[in-house]
Amino acid sequence: MARAAMTPSPVHALADAAPTPFWLDDPARPDALPALVGDESCDLLVVGGGYSGLWTALIAKERDPQRDVVLIEGAEIGWAASGRNGGFCAASLTHGLGNGLARWPGELATLEELGIHNLDAIEDAVARYGIDCSFERTGEIDIATEPHQIAELKDAAKDAAELGLDRHTFLDQDELRAEVDSPTFRAGLWDRDGVAMLNPARLAWGLKQACLGLGVRIYERTRATTLASEGLGMAVRTPYGRVFARHVALGTNAFPSLVKRVRPYIAPVYDHALMTEPLSEEQLAAIGWKNRQGLSDSNNHFHYFRITADNRILWGGYDIVYRYGGGVRAEYDHHPATYEKLARHFFRCFPQLEGLRFSHAWGGAIDTCSRFSAFFGTAHAGRVAYAAGYTGLGVGATRFGAEVMLDLLAGERTERTELEMVRSKPLPFPPEPLRWAGIGITQWSMTRADTHGGRRNLWLKAMDKLGLGFDS
């Protein structure tokens, strides 16, 4: 009697996955520019070559073409979070409507308007500078996979309608599965115009080229080591030189800030993702997804997933890995236990894709803060500005943060700088070992809520009252 063929395990699908970010494994990746050697002087120094720094340098030159701008990056442009994320470019500046309503209900309508304007400006910049980053404004669907989440999505749709946001559409199970077919999907809320899908590394590389075209001087492999006042300006020391500048904008995000008092506000956490091989026409037909929206489920430990220009599926999220002490190190980028978990969850969501293999598996650090959305400030008598804490929504919100930093450095009162969101700070995380213990308890409690109908225990309720949270 013939033996039945063995079904490949989800782990088997990982066997050939390259341990590198898919987006950075690209022949279009540009060569790094030379490091700074010696001394430089400029009007504005931007520290950090991710989205925060690139948008700040670009907009600074757009506002004043005569401004002398230098950008330094410790490794290569776009190598960190800007080249490792899922490529969801969201209009939301508040990590979603729910978080915005909980924290800034009185100005949420303004924040939503500013967020849409910001996304429009990103789309315009991509077109104006000819950035080849597969920009698709397809929107995003938040998905209910458990019964209690259906009511939560209906409440969110009602909140959106009361704010006058007509781009949100509630989808029942049949409507949702007509868009993307999974046996785990129960309902969805489609933000039709507030999210774009893109290639994140190519966006960073395109912004780099746009900055160079406007005259920004960029030095890669140039790590900023110290920041100090120097006369009427600032001095930043690097391994082989110094930069003297009238103003400094810090876009270092998950990495330790040169302004030490900012560090307690950030807890670097590690997020991980898988990328599949390209789907065949038959596999695409089995799941639908003709409108190519971004997708995210509604659990506390959530998955985000999207389809790429060459019809691969990126599948990421769920685990939020915090390392004791909050370090950011290359050896933390990979977490095999999370890859295995993500693979199992992928085939639970899309059993019709059994046999599909993963081509890439990677991770990277996210600059989480306790309110899930960016905070801003100045130091050294207003000569230094910073923005950090984007908590996973930095693809879009960093452009807004760049505008805020430039407003603050100019000493201008604008609609942005008058926002409570800009004028206030999140609660800092406690020092170790309390930070590590608190994050561990919070993660356990979030998992428990996901498996108990969304019911939040006393710990999570206490965190809610204090305005403390933990997310990616």
C-alpha cells in the first residue's frame, strides 16, 4: 500500500529564506558615499539617514534653497528601519483613530486633516522627484479574526463617520472575503485613501538622490559620537572629524539620542517579517487581493501583510521582542522562534497557499514610545530639535516630524507647533529592571486579552489610566 505524501510543514517553507531584508537585497541599492574626514561647517546638520533625516534635509532645502545642509549617517542611507519595514505609508499621525481619540480628542479632526495633507505631500514628492518606489495608494483594511473584534471595527467606523471621515468602509465577512479570501477573516474596516503601499528602501534611496540634487552634502559611514554647544552654534564629533552647525536636527529614532534626557522615552523593540516567493497566477486567484490593499488584523499582537509589485506577500508582526537594557545590535535582528511562529500563522491565514516558500526573513528595531506616536522637542537653547517615537508608523509620519523639527528650529508658531501632540511628551519608561519586567507583564496581558475575547485585565486597565502602552 502506497504511503500518503507528507504535507510540508510551515518550518519547511523557511528552509531557503535568506537572512536579509528583502527590500535591501536589490541590485538598485546605491553605493555608500564617502565618510566625513576633517571638519565641516553648515547652517543645518541632520543626524540620521533614515526617513526622519532625509525628509528634514529635503524640506529644509525646499524651504530655503540657499540654506547649507549637511546630513551624516552612521551606516548607509536607509539600512535600518527605513529599509526594513512593511512599506505601509499611513496618513495617521496618531497610530490610528482609537489612539488619537484616547489622547487628543479635541484636535483629532485637525490631526487627521494634517495627516492626509502629509500623505498627499509624500505622493507629490514621489512624483516630482521621479522616485521609483512602487507607490500605490490602495488603502488598508483592519481585519477582525475574532467575534469581539467585529464590534470594535463597527465602533471605529462610527467614530470615523462622526469625524467626517468618509474614506472608511465597514466590510462584512462576505464583502471582506471578496476582497481577500481567508477562512480566518470575519469582518473588516477599509480605509480606502489613507494608506499607500510602497517599496520602503527605494523611497529612502530616492529621497537621498533628491537631497543630493538640491545640494545637500551627505556623508555615510559617519557616526555622530558627541553633541555640544560651540559658540553660537553646535559641534558634532564623528570618528574622523567634526561638523559645526548653527542648528542640528536629530533623526536617530530607535538609536540612543545625543540628547540624553530623551532616551527614557524610547524602548527599542524588535519586529520581524517574512517575504514569500512570487505567487503564480493560480495562487493569486486562490486568494483574490485584486485591489492590493495593505492588511492588518485587530489583535493586540497583530500581523501586518501586503502584496508587493512582483506579487510576493510580506507577512510580519505579532511578536514584539524587547531585550533587557534596550540595546540596538545587529545580532538582535534575527529571531528564529518568531520566524517559525510567523510561518505557522501565515498558512493558518492562507491554507490555499500551502507549498509556497519564503525567500527572505529579517528583523529590525522600532522606536516605541508609551503613547505609540511621535514626540518632539528642542535642546541647547533651541539650536537642536528632535523627533522620535513613531512606533511603526514612521514611513509616513516622519515627513510631518521633519516639518515640526524645522518649525521648532526656526522658532515659528505654526499650526503644527501649536498642537497639544507636539507640545506634550509621553510618559517615560521606567529604568531597568522595572522596564523589562513591566514590558514582560504587559506582553503577557496582551496575549491573554487576545485569547479571552479582548477582555483587559487589571494590569492593562491600570496602564490605560496612566496613559502607558506598549506596541509596535
